[in-house]
Amino acid sequence: MDIQMKRGLLDVCVLAAIKSKDSYGYQIMKDMKPYLELSESTLYTILKRLETANLLTVRTAEHGGRLRKYYHITGAGLKRIEDFKDEWKEILSIYRFVTKGDDGNE
Amino acid sequence: MNKQEFLARLRRGLSGIPQDDIEERIIFYSEMIDDRMEEGVSETEAVRSIGTVDEVVSQILTDMPLTRLVKEKNKPGRSMRAWEIVLLVLGFPVWLPLLIAAFAVILAAYIVGWSAVVSLWAVEASFWAAALGGAVSAAALAVRGGGLRGIAMLSVCFCCAGLSIFLFFGCKAVTKGILRLTKWAALRFKSMFVGREAA
């Protein structure tokens, strides 16, 4: 997949993984695994990027006698997901144009 | 390898990137290992599933912009001694031309590499053009009753077409190779900034 496109998709996927409730690094990786495989360092870079862009916030909480970082989606993050859905509609219509006549013999 | 060992090695491997960045990454990997162990995986296994330290370091470097590495390297860590400054200034006529020359040599080598790729593609294009030209002249000869000469021309045309198809794969492989080389060189260059423990 094209690198730019993949980067955008990864951002939205990570946001989607924390959309319904706050999550932590390993859980996000596990949730995404069936759809997009990514390494720890990639996830770290994405989380950092999303935090800098104010699309998510980070808090540290105690868990089982140690500290764990939880990621919380912001309003801007939710909006990013909605924007992605709109963009996707555009991409789908482009896709239909690109593949027009591929299977039928018109 | 246990967790402590892994994190210590990672810290060594990353020395050279901004300090707070190292701390944050160490915490991140530590948490990742702990969470895996919480699922019942052994410590060794949890560390192994993260990957080797070298892999992790090169991944981090690939994602990190070069400017950040250079900025960190040039941070005034300690003040220079007087004789170092004198040496630097006095040696200026010597080291500057040498530095420029070294850069020029590397740049030239890189340009030569790409020129080779470009010329290969040019050969490919000319074979293709020859095949096309051959086909046109063979058709012309056939129309004018050239007979044998037309057939000879046609066979030349097929030869060129065949060669151009062969060469196409070669050209593609070489282009891909030089792109990979560029990526590798960039990573090597970035590695020069990290991995050595601060004195």
C-alpha cells in the first residue's frame, strides 16, 4: 500500500481503537491486529503524532502495581474519524470510476 | 534476554537521540512487555516478541527525521577547551576543503549510480524504438515487394522487441536496487548519530 495512504489509515485506526473507551498501547495493538499489523515503534510514532495534533490526550494510571498510559480521544479526534468517513465516500466514488467496466464487457 | 537487559541495551542503542525521547520510549516498551507478561507469556518470550534491539533501533531511526538527530548532536553539551577552538580555527583551511571534497565524492558516486540507471533505460527505450522502426520498415518493404529484405527486417524487429522485454526487467531491478541502496545509506547515516554512549 502507498505509504502516505497507509499513514493516514493508521492514524484513523488508532483513533477508532480508543473511540468508545480509553485504551492502552498493547490493547490498541491487539485490537488493530486483525486489520493492520504494526510494530511497537510505529504505534509509538502514531500516538505521539496524534497527541501533538491534539487528537488524543494521555494520562498515566496505576494498574496492578505499575503505571500504564491510557489514551483518550478528544473532540478533534472524533472529528478526524468523521472526516475520514466523508473522505472515504469520495475515494469510493473514485474507485468506482477507476474500475468501471472491469468485470462487465460493456 | 530479560526485560531489564533488553531495556538497557535499547537505551544504549538509542543514546544520541533526545534524552526525554529515550525515557518515553523506554517506558513505552517496558509497558508493552509488562502487558504481554500479564497475559501469561514468559518474560523471555514477551521480550522476544518485541523483536531484537537492533531491529527496534533501526525502526525508530527510520521514523525519526534527520534534523532532530543533528540538532541533538549539536547541542552544546560541554564547553570546548581553548586549544580545541584554536585548533579548529587554525585547521579551518585544511578541514573545510577536505569536508567539501568528501561530500563531493559521495554526491558524485550517487549521481554516477543514477546515470547508470538512466542510460540503461535509454538503451531499453532505443531497443523498443528499433523494434517499432523495424516493424514499420518491414511493412513498407512488404508493400513495395521487398520480399526477403522485408522478412530480414521483421526478424530484426522481433529480436529488438525481445531484447527490450528482457532488458525491461533488468532495468526495473537495477532501479529498485539503487532505491534500496539510498534508503540503506540514509539509515546508515542516521546511525552515525546514535548508539555511542555519551562520554
